[in-house]
Amino acid sequence: MIALDRIDHFVLTVRDLEATCAFYQRVLGMEVVRWGAGRVALKFGRQKINLHPVDNPITLKADRPGPGSADFCFIATTPIADVVAHLAQCGVTIIEGPSERAGAMGAIVSVYFRDPDLNLVEVSNYR
């Protein structure tokens, strides 16, 4: 058996690298990290999101990557009411929530919105 600890990173395929970086930096406070030959990631906590432009020549990738195909959840330490207020200040439309959901470790309260590529982003607090 393999004992897993956490997710280190995942990859988003994006149409506009700079628009995606600006969105995640402004809305969710992520740090933009650049390395190697044009590689870019969004760092937060002990995790990161690697960004691959849709026309990326990288060969080691998902079978059918595409912008707008992701759906993921972030756990925030910021109270969900403050998350809602911040999203409003950023001009981000909440498409659902706050609403009760089931997280990996129990009940969560979530809000949902879309990023520039129309990925579904969920930000939640554990109860």
C-alpha cells in the first residue's frame, strides 16, 4: 500500500497565462512563480498549481487537457462571509453559495465561482 500525505500540485491548462496569474493573485492571493524555460505556477501554502498554456509543447500532460475542464476546492482560513465580501470587491460573480457541502474531512460551507478559463473554483470553510 502507498501512504499519501497531500496534493503537491496540479496542472491547469489556460488560454491566457497572464490573465490567469492576475486573477489568482488578485482574487485568492496566490504567488506567481516562474522558473526554467517559461514555466509558471501559482503557489499557496505548501501547494502549487502549474500552468500550461493551451498551445504548450510539454508532452508529459493529461490525455485531453483543455481550458475550463477543472473543478476544484480550496479550504480557506478566512471566514466564508469575508470570502464573499472579498469576491464582491474583486468583481467576481458567485454562481452558488454559501451552501453546505461535504469535504474530505467533514462538513464545509462553500462558495463557487469561475476563473478566466471558466474552471469551477470552490472556496470553503470547515464547520
